[in-house]
Amino acid sequence: MILSKIRISIDSQTNKICKIEKINQGVEVQIGKSITSFPSGTFIMPGFVDSHIHFFGVGESNLLPNFSDCHSEDDMIDIIKCSSFRRGDWIVGFGWNQEKFPEKKYPNKTKFDKAFPNTPIYLKRIDGHSALINSAAARKTGINNNTINPFGGIIEKDQNGEFTGLLIDNAMELVQSKLPFYTNSQIKTIVESSQESLTKMGVTEVYDMDFYPELFECFFAHGTEFAIRINSFVKSQNDEWRGICELPQKSGLWQLIGYKHYLDGALGSRGASLLEKYSDADTNGIDLLSEDELETKARFALNQNLSIAIHAIGDKANRVALRTFSKFPTFKNKLRLEHCQMVNLHDLQLLKNENIICSVQPIHYVSDTNSYMAQSRIGFYRMSDAYRWKSLLDEGGILVAGSDAPIESANPFRGLEAFVNSQNIKELISIAQALDAYITTPHKIYNQNRGKIEIGYDADLIVIDNNFIDNQKSISDTNVLATIINGKFIFNNGHNK
Ligand SMILES: [Zn+2]
């Protein structure tokens, strides 16, 4: 899969690979008459497919106040003060993680009220499953000490019954639905920023989760200007797309191919739905859909020959999803289980029809266990049910890989590294299986002529400086020197010959 001493010619009409020749050193790429060369020690391979990413969110997190390096509420306030990107009159930010704060305590609105008494703020946690608002935002959205929890959500109150500012899972909708949306020029800036950061990491195609229907008009009008391949799954938990866009849709390299739903939340905010209680709290998490509701939604998508992507983290959520999906054994390549993070040993056999796509994010294992979050939430004995990459493959799951960026880095080399070199896990897979999950399998599922360096294949290629198959100890040290999508250089550090 990783080649060197090779010249690849691309037909500038069809954008496909039309000739492959041996050369003495390095890599050369010929598009039409122009040849770009890369020195000895460089390699060319098919581009990476990120099978679970929040494409627009990547651009947003590049531009919005980003709290991923914050260690306190004061750090967060400093970052907000340095940023000028706003949504209407709101300050919206992303990426805090109380695991990095003193005593690992959730932030509270008090300090934010002092710093921003009149400007509403909405600051999402790193996993996107909880958010902090201040009193100005609470006033604007009508949330107060007496507001009752919506179904599947929590408006957190302290021991005196006072709202702390924290909204969990479905409670976030109370604010999210009232945020002013971006202008068209802000949307284009965000798309370009996401595209630039992803292509520089070697990602040539993405499966984009929770596409906001509000983006539809702009994406449909400007899809032909996009340089990266985007396959979007529309946010569908509350039928948000109805009245805005019908599926499927396509414009340039962008297409809208399926529905995205949530069965539960995440482990970090104890929203993942577990069969037994959390090890560090008296709760089983949150169920966002019943088994019957999920079956209705799956049937709805499949009847239109569309895909359905289900977020399932906890072992209960995965049991419900697998049980529901196994009722549709003849549907191939349409049923996606996003995260598939904890699967009880008894439920693995539900993968035997070999038609369920298990879309995992290996980098989550690294972050969740380095911070000791996962071990605290589910305890030692249940850790063997989590991050089951090898078991999913062995039992018949169709394994594809992604990053969940911007929650994690979108760098696919870090994901590969996690798949093959992680510590303290029995579920490691081989580099060949990892590359299948990142490249070959997603193209096979959707019947695309991509992911191989062969004549007639789409020219979605990257040039790198490390043969990481031979040097498996240094996978994440690999640098991307150029990215070609649909026969065009999107990013290029080579020399014109
Ligand atoms: Zn996600």
C-alpha cells in the first residue's frame, strides 16, 4: 500500500490514475503535463478516510474559543477574552474537560457571570455531551431554578436547588435550538479551515456526523467549491432535517447520505447507557431512544435505501442497537454503529450477519484511559468489554475507523498508532487490519473505486516521509508532504520539475 521509486500519472480529464512507472528514487506525480517530484525517502499511498468526524465542528473548533488546554475556569475566561469569533451576540466555545481541573470539578457559572454579566455564553464540554452557560444565557433561554429536566437531559442544580450553569445531553437543546446561526461567509470560512487542517493530515474523505440541516442551503450551493470528499449524516434525533432538506443530496464532492441518531450519551459525563451501574456514581446513564423507536427509525431509513448511523457507547446502548440491527439481516452496508465502545461478551454474536458497520475511534482509548476516566467510570472488570477492536472484527463486524474530531485530533497516524501499539489492551489489531479500517473497507462498503494505487482508480493520494508499515514504532512521527484529491493537489510541498 505504501510505494516509493514510482511515478504516478493522473488523467486531468477523468481525475483517475492512468499510468504507473518505476523511477530511480523518491516519488513523482504527473497531472496532465506538469510533474511534481518528492525526494528520496518519500512514499505515496492512498489517502485516509475518517469514518466518524464532525466536519463542520473541526473548522468551528479551529476558529471558536477552544478550551482543550485549560486547567481552570480562569484559563477559560482568558481564552474567551482573546477571541472575537461570535455567533450573533453569543460567545460559543468548546473543549473544556473538568478532568484537567483542580479536584476534577465541573465548571460553575458564578465566575463567568462576573466576567460576562450581559453577554450570553454557551461552552461545550470536550465530548459535546454537556455545556456550561452563564446567567445572561439562562435569562435569554428562560432556564431558571424551577425549570424541570427535559427527557434524556439534566439541568444541574446544587444542594440549595440553584442552577449551576451545567446542562447535560438533551438539556443542551434548550439553548442550542436558540443560538443564532452563522452567516454564509462565516460558514465558508469554517469549511475552508476544516478542509485545510484535515488535508494537511492526509485525510482525503470523511463521514461527517450530525450535519446541521441549517448548513444545507450553503453546502448545496457551494459543494462544487469543496476540495475534500464529504459524506454527511444529518442530525436526526428530533427530525431536525424535516422541512429543510430531503435525502439524499449531492453537490460536487459533498453528499448527504443518511440519518444520525443517539441511543445514549458519553462515559465522561456519565451519560453512556450501562447494563449495570457506573463504578463511580449511582446511575446507569441515560437512554435517549427506546428499542421500538430505534426500530422505527431504522426501518424509515432502510425503506428509502439510506444509511442510518447510531451513536452507542455504553454496553446497554450497544445491546439495543445490535438487537435492533440484527432484525435487518439482508440490508448490507447501511447500518452503522458509531463508537461501538462497550459491547457485552454475550452480544458479540449479534454481529454474525456480517452486515453491521462498527465505526470506532481508536484514539478515544488513549485519551479515555490515560486520564483514567474510563477505568473510573466502568471499573477494571468491565474494561475488557470496552474498545473491542479485534473482537468486533473476529465476530463479523465491518470495522471502519475515525477520529471523532474535533473531540480528538483528526490525525489518522495517531489513530493507527492506537490500533497497533496501545498499552494494556488485548484488542490490538495488525497494521494491515488498521489500514483496512482506515482506507480499504470504507471504499468497499460504498462501492468506490478508491483506496488503491492502480490504473483506473480515483486519484486520492498522499505523499509521506515514513514507511510506517516497515517502521511500526514510529507511525505517529509520519509527516504528510502532499495531498491529492480527485486528481488535484490540495496541499503540496513538492518541487515542480
Ligand atoms: Zn461523534
